[in-house]
Amino acid sequence: MKRDEVGDLLTFLAVVEERSFTRAAAKLGTSQSAVSHTMRRLEERLDIRLLTRTTRSVSPTEAGRKLAATLEPAFADIETQLDRLNDYRDKVTGTLRITATRTAAEFILLPVCNRLLREHPELNIEISVEARMVDLVAEGFDAGVRLGEHVEKDMVAVPIGPDLKMVVAGSPDYLEQNGVPQTPHDLTDHNCINLRMPTSGGLYAWEFAEDGREFNVRVEGQFTSNVANLIIQSAINGAGLCCLPNDTMKEALSSGQLVPVLEEWCPYFPGFHLYYPSRRQHSAAFKLFLDALRESGVASGSLERGEE
């Protein structure tokens, strides 16, 4: 059945119900002549008279009454089924898959996800912790969370955390015994804990800036790890200085177990961003998740890179 044929049948039902072209036209929001034309077209297409017209009234023929009796429950059932779709507007279902770094997963995503899961029992969320950059489309993820500087330019990126900075820190005992470095170049005289990058496998070169000029310092020390928590604990135990993002060392710094040094040399950089492919239709679950991030205060806006 063609789209205009459905419209013609609905017009027919309105005429049968109102027993008037004029009242049917008012009900449908169209003109009396348009209704009359539609009925002539329908009768010609079916090759049968459906309405008896007089100067005062319009009534269905026997064929018209049978057709109306068939159409009324059919359209009523369609309307009922459409109304039932409203239930799904309040009931979010499906599975949401997100890839994130460990820090972002634990401190940013998990609180939001726990709340959503309590409020929406039919929603499933999977968080895959990965250090490497993930091809979202190829690996079936709805979104990912990475530092802003690592997000590809063709992705839509939404900040979900403040800007971060690398912090050089050591335990009070270590600094008392070995002194406080005054410039990054003094690090050559210190035992520094190296971070093995989980993506490239190389050692992280500590990053600094002076008067807007950025530079790196390669450090040496006795201990190396690719796990931030091990590096922090080693620094607390006095093994040397460490250099990690401030959010990673928040607890150790606030408790005084680690003391920051070289603070004026450490620049800020873009924090965590939720990123996802542009120009795609997102599920209700994804829209709910993004709204929840915004409501929680961690999503501060969007950088729609590549999205029209």
C-alpha cells in the first residue's frame, strides 16, 4: 500500500464518522474540496462507490460500511501500538561499551555508571580498560575516554574533567636527605623513578616548560614501572622522585606522603575527554550516558571536531 492510500483511507473514516465533508475537513485540518477530491480518487481507485452523497448529508454505502468496519479496529490497533512506544522513552535498554584508561574509568566513569545502572535496570554498561588507543568502530565501542591531546581530530570530543598537569614529587624523607631540585636540570643529581609507557613501551621523558617553551628531560633511577600505583608507592617509600599526573597522585599529595617540587616548571595539558565518531545516530542509552556526565558536572561542554 502506498503512503497516499493510507491518507485516503483515514480521510474516508473521518467522513464516515462525521457524515459531512465540511466537518471531516475541519477535523483533518484541510479544505472541503480536498476531502471531496480525495473521496472521488479513492472510489475510482477501488472502482466502487463508498459514499452516498446528498445535498444535506453523506453516508456510507453497504461497501463503505464494511470497509469502515474493517479499517476502524485496524487503525485503532496501530494507534495503540504507537502509544505503547512511549514506554520505551522512559525505559532505556541495551548495552553501552566504553573504552577508557584505568584512572578515567575509576574516578570519572564508574560513579556515573553506578548511578545509571541503579536507575535503569535494563541498561548494561561495559567498561574496557585499555592504555592503547582503540579503533572504536572496528572494535564495537560506543565511545572512549582518553587525554584530550591523544584524541583523533575526526572525533567529537567532550571534556569530562579539568586540565591536568604533571607533578614531580618525592617523600619528605627523600627530600630531606637528597635536597630539593630547583630546576629540571637538577634531576640529573637525583634518583628518579621511570615510567614505562604502556603504549609505546619506551620510557616517559619528563615534560617541562619555561616562558612558553616546552622541553623534556630524560631521567635515570633504580626503579621503573608501567603502573602508576607502584611508582607512587615506591616514591612514598623513599625510592626517589616520581613524575605523574596530578589527579593520579591526589591522595598522596593531600596527605603529605609526597611533596611536590618544580611546580612552576610543570605546564597544564588537556584532561580527559569522552570521544566518539561524528555524524552517527546514537542510541538512547548513549544519549542518557552523555547527559548523565553533563549533569554530574564532569562534562563541561563539547569540542565538535569534524561534526557539522
